[in-house]
Amino acid sequence: MTEREAGIESTRIGDELARMEARLFAGRRREQETFAALLDDPVRRQAVVHLYGPAGIGKTWLLGRLRLLAAERGVPWIACDLQYAVPTPAGVAAAIGDALRDREAGCDEADKAAEQGGVDSQLSEATAAIVRTLNALAGERGAILAIDAMEHGAALAGWLRGALLPALDRRVLVVLSGRHAPDAVWRDSPAWRSLGLEMQLGALSPQEIAAYMDRVGMADPVLRRHAAAWSGGIPLLLSRFAAQPPGREGFPDLAPLADDWLGGSGSPALRRAAWHASLLRVFDFDMLCAACGEDVPDPAAFAELLRLPCTIRDARGWHLHELAREALQAEFRAQRPDAWRAARERCIAGCAERLGRERDPQRTSRLLLELLYQLADSRLRAVLCASSDRRAHRLEALGAGNYPEVEAYLERRRTRPRRKAQSFVDYERDAVHTLDMNAAEDAERGRLAEAADWLALGLDAVQLLRDDEGRMIGLLAVIPIHRDTLGMLSSRPVTRAYFHTLTPAERLALAVPPETPAGWFIRMIDAEDTADARARSELIQEALGYLASGGLVLCSTPHPFYRELLLSIGMEEVHGAGHDDYGPGHRAGTYAADMRRGGLQAHMRKLIQRRGGQPAAQSLPYDFTGREREVAGYLLHGLTNPDIAARMYVSEIAVKKHVSSLLRKTGCANRGLLMKRLAGYEELLARR
């Protein structure tokens, strides 16, 4: 019986793969709509589409989707992948010629061109041949030439601009996909800029992440939260999380992805510079030198680091993409644990020293956040590491124009509250911390917020968070403390409890002119999406910046997640300033950090001393044998199996058995996760 007689449709494996990928594809609606509009535009105002983004962001996946859009319109798609083609004009011309021949497009001219003698002649003829064929193929419908993995073809830009593209018919649309943004010539030339269209891919939105998880059948709400938080919306990482066997503990190891983020570079100097940069949220050459210690980075390696697609420059300075930072740090920690610990200590010392002499308020705020990151416990580190595409979000001060929007936002909190469960991942400890707020708590926060007061007092420290489409997705309300706000703060729910504890002298000290507030009351941090940890992280980080203001910083909350967060940054509960304004059973404390009169330096010294004085773990939470403890200790010091075997006078097979037992007892899938799980138990493992 044939397949057709049995009712089985005969297809190629590639066809089935394409169908499955189409079913699983989620997100990128705007990019698809933009590309469809280009295909439908008979004038083709843009001739070149620059599609770019970091490793794992889904460029190739999106190209497949765009190819389907072209196929639906009968537009031929010619693909060239520079991972497999020789990245020279001759090599690319040959690869495009092969793709055209695969379409049976009559590329005899390319065959003839390949027979021509002489390098220059061969190159010119090969380019001319594919140009003639592409232009003929375009016909009335047009054609697409898509070149993927452009990060391997940086040297091709001159040939593309000077030879290939100018000769193509306007009906041929060229898509250049890679990790790097278009170079200066593409952007600086008014002509090329007008003919080009940039599509920069960022992380998937919470809604797009949810759609993908629906498609792969991930139904468990806890797993969904953890997948969204761990992946940061990076499609490759979402796919790896979804591929984990059911019931497996922990997350996939990030360390093997380090090579991808480094663009496949084998330079030891670049890897060393990237490892140390991964310890810092924001870096410059001086901070990197401080982290490296005596092993000062080569300026050439630093320049190469800045050119990596995962290195981003924004208002904060240079920084690695959040997940590149975690992957590189995981590799650093796994391969050189002692060097990693020493470098972190140097980061703390260098940051504290710069903070002590900094006078610029904005730089002080950034350095403070950097130091808090270096000193952070697991919860704070998870919040500060939450992936956030800052280029896509913007803060906007409250004013008469957007006040109705803020009031509508708060009204939704009051009348349509929802449970919020936002998870934050500490990649270093492989731990998840979840802010879980039920609908009743959400409603109460909306009820107690007084946007009319904030507007009447002209509080520009009350800020809306908007996404890349301009929608309001969050709210940060920080109330300055001065003579004009004291009355409101002393009479309104949530804030009044603290001010009722003040003596007349203490109150008088706060009655300062509005131009120089005595401090700040962090009144509200809210993200509308029930699972958007990235937006909440951004608002929390903005609020933490007020610690650098040199004033009194206050916050009141009944929620244990926020309470632990405030205590971790050194704020202390104020005696007698508790209240029940959030309702019965929701007792809230008020927490303070007084940064007045040089308090910032004293506060930082306290945090550094507290970190140094943290009690060590008293017992190991695993039932290891004596030999297993010994192997674990050697692993934490970066020794390989042969090194451990030599130290213990046993065979490598015996060491492998001990490592397998350690993995089984700790529930870890690999050595990288095992070392993260055992970090902090070095002294206990050394006692043997």
C-alpha cells in the first residue's frame, strides 16, 4: 500500500520542519507588518532591510517567517548564509549563484562567469552574472535577496555598497541579517540611510513569551513564570528551557553560551576582558582595569570588547547584555573560581573608592547601584539582574497632560485588580524569588494612591513608565519631603505613620524649601502586567537611585518581598512607625535610610562591613561522603578530573564516579550548576 493510499501525505522533512516552526512562531508582529508593507509597496522606497540583534534573539527564525510572507505573495526568496559561504565577494557571489541554480532560474551565465580566468575578471563577471539573474527573476513581483550571519562578513560592506547593490533592480529587496547594527557608512550617508530600514530585535514581550509557552504546551504557571524570568525573553533561551525534561530541577547552564556571545572569537585577551566586564553592571576602561587588578586588559582587547554585539552603550555607559553578562560570568566562575572571587572583591573596593570621591549626582547614583549590585544578597541581585530593554522603556513625569491616564491606571487597580506574580532569577545561585501579590492587595494599593495630591503639588518625581508603543505599563511615585509636602505626608494613609513619630525639632529639620528637599518618600512602585518582572525591576532600580540623593529616604510596605529588599540595602525599620493602612492582616512597617550629613559614605561602609561579617554556613545540606566532600572542594578551586585524581592518588574513573554522585545528590545536571549550588560552602568542604 502506498502512502497516498494509506492517507499519508508525502512531504519532505524540510517541509514538515517549516510547518512546525510556523506553528511555534510567536511575536515580532510589528516586524512582520513592516516587511509585508514593503512587499506590497510597488515603489519599494526602501531597498535594504538591516535586521540585527544579539545571539539567540531569533533573527534566523524571523527570516523564516518573512520568507513565508514573501511566498504568500509569490515573491522569490534567495538566501545566502555566511556561516557556510566563504565571506568574500567571490565566495558570496558563488553562494548566491548556487541558490539561484537551486531555483532552476537559468543561471548559465554564472556558470560561464566561473570559467573566466583572472581573479579580478572572475569577480567582476560573477557579480554581473548574479545581478542579471536576480533582476530577471524579480519580474513584476520583485525578489528578495537575504544574507544571514552578516557578523561573519564585515569585509563585504564595501562590495555590497560599491558593486552588488547599486546594480540591482529596485524591485529586488535586500535583507542583511546579523548581530551588528549597520556600520557608520550605512547610517551616515544620506542616500544609503534613505534607502535603508533598520529592524533591531529585542527581547520578546511578556505577552509574546506567554504565546510561545502556549504553543509549546507549557501550562504550569510556576514553570511559565520561571521560564520568562530566566530567559529574559530571549527566544533561544526560552527554547532551551522548554526542552528540559519534565521534573528536572534548576535551569539550563548558561556557561556554554559564552562563545556565542563572544561571536566565536578565540582571543584569550578578549575572553579575559569580557569575563571581568561581566562582573560589572556598567563599565569603562578604568573600572575594567580595577576589576582585572595587575592583569590590566590590552587596549586592543578592550576595543574589541566594545565592538561585540552584546556590548551596549546607553545613558548609563558601556554594559553587556544582561544574559551575556550572566553567561560569561558563569563561565568565569566555573573555570577560574579563585580568580572570579578575587576580581569581585576588587570590583567592590574600586567602586567604593570611586563613589567616595564622586560629586556628580547622576554618576553617584550609578556608582551606588553598581556597589549595591556587587554587595547584593540573592534577592537583590535577582532584581538588579532582571533583563530589561531600557531602549524600549521610558519614564515620563506626571503632568496635567497625562494625569487622566494615571488616574485611569489607578482606577483599574481599584476596580479590576489582579493577582501579580513576578519572578526574579539569581543566575549565580540558581534561585528564583517571586513577588506574589493577591488581587485584594492590588486593589488596596490602588485605593490608597492619591494622584490628585501628586498633581496639585507638581511632583515631577511621580513618573509613568511607557513601553516602546507609548502605553503606560507602570508607575513610580516618589514624594519629595519639604515644607510644602509635610502637611500631605503627615495626613495621608501610608506616609502619616512615620511623621507622627517626629519631635518638633525633627519635623522642623524637614521643613526645607522645595528646591532642596530634605528627603524622599518612595510611595508606590507598580507594574501593570501581572508577570512583567522586567518593568518592575526598572522601576525598583530607579527608586534605589534616590539613596544617592544625600537626604532621608523612606518607604513603607506590608509585603515581605519588599521588606526583605529594603533590609538588604541597609534600610532600617523605624520604631513606632508601623500601621494598618493597607487593611487588617497587612501590617506595614516604615523603613528609613538617613543619607544626610555624609550619611551615604557611612551607609556604604556599613553594607561592606555587614557583607564581610556574614556568618558562614554551619552545615552542608547534602549527605556527602568524605571523598565526595574532598572532590567537591577541589572542583570549587577549578581543578580538572586529572588534577583531582593526582591530588587524591586515585584513578580518573574514580573521580568521575564521585562527580556523578555529587550531581545526583544535589540534583544538578552539570558541573557548572554543581559549582553554583556549592558556592558558599568552601570552608565546610575544606574541613574534610
